[in-house]
Amino acid sequence: MRNQTDILLFGSDFNRDDPDLRFAYGAVEAFWQAYERNSTWWAANLGRPVIECCILSALAVRDILHGVGCRHAEVFRSGVDLRCNREDGGWITVGGPDSPVLNHMWPAHMTVKLGKYLIDPVAGQFKRSWNDLSRSLILKAENDPGVRLGLPGGETTSVYTWASWEPDGRDHQLSYFKLTHEIHKRTRDWRTAPDADPGRRKRIVQDGIAALRQ
């Protein structure tokens, strides 16, 4: 399901009357509306596209949800693996054990959990020519689906939640996975990252809460 803010719901068994789902969907819409309202300020002060800022975006969506009473919303750190299992496909892994140490790059991904849902407001950063990933998505956050994922380098890890789809007959699989011990240690100080500064997201959170309350 897509709309003007390009939010995709993965799965056919969503209960559209579930309050958490309505708030999750509304918060992502409000986030993008607030960003677009403040895009000039953003460009002048921060410079890079918000789609690249998973820590800031997840914290902003969490704060918008907290602002309308969804206090059980929490940010969620994981790795992401997206692959097209065909000869002409591609493969992206963020948060794998072979992630290089680069300045200004964070080797993991931040999303939001709200009840049984996982919200990724900036999933579009993984969009490439070989996939049709939407700008934002919402998945069911299953409890221990019992799936293992093979990572580059030969290690395996547990999958928190995953989705698969077949655009144009090509099989795609998206997984949010448990970080290996080494990557967990490298990313556990995320609260000190510049994008975790509340001042960076203040305008978006304020306008997002106002939009969601309307």
C-alpha cells in the first residue's frame, strides 16, 4: 500500500483497526510532512538528505509518537540485509561483521518499535536500481521468528523480522537482524552521535506532533 508519502505496509494480515498501526502510519506521514515544511532550514543547517539519517529520523518518529501519547514507542538498533536472489539482482548489508570503520558513518540501522510493529521511516536509503523499495515501511515485528541469516564473511545471526516480495518476478528479501558482538560494541554509544542531539530534530518533532493531532 503506497500513498503520497510512499509508505509501504509489508504483509496482508494487518488489522487496520489496530490503534498502534494507525499511529505508526500517521507518525511516518507526519514526519515527512514536517520535514518538507522545514526542508529549507534543514538544508541550511544540516546539509545532507534526511533519508540518510536513520538515528535522527527514528528518534523524531519516536518523539512524535510519545507526543501524542504512545509512550511505548522505542527506538530499535539492528542490521539490515536486502537482497535480490537472482543473477541480475543485488545485495546490501548494513551492520554486518565486515562493516568498515569510516568517519561520519554508523555501521548499523535505527528504526522504531511500536507494539508488534517495526517502523522504518527512511528505508528508502536502501533503494537501488535493482529494487523498488519505498521511502518508508512498516512491518510486523515478530517475536523470534526462528530464522537465521547468513552474513558476508560466513557468520550467521538471528533475524528479528523479515519480508519478501517479487516485483516483476524477481524475488527480494529484506531482513532486520541481530548485530554481531563486535558491531554491537561499535554502535552502543549511538546516544552521543551528532544526529541524536534533540536540537537537530526539534522542528520536525514539533510540527510532526501538530500534524498528527489534526
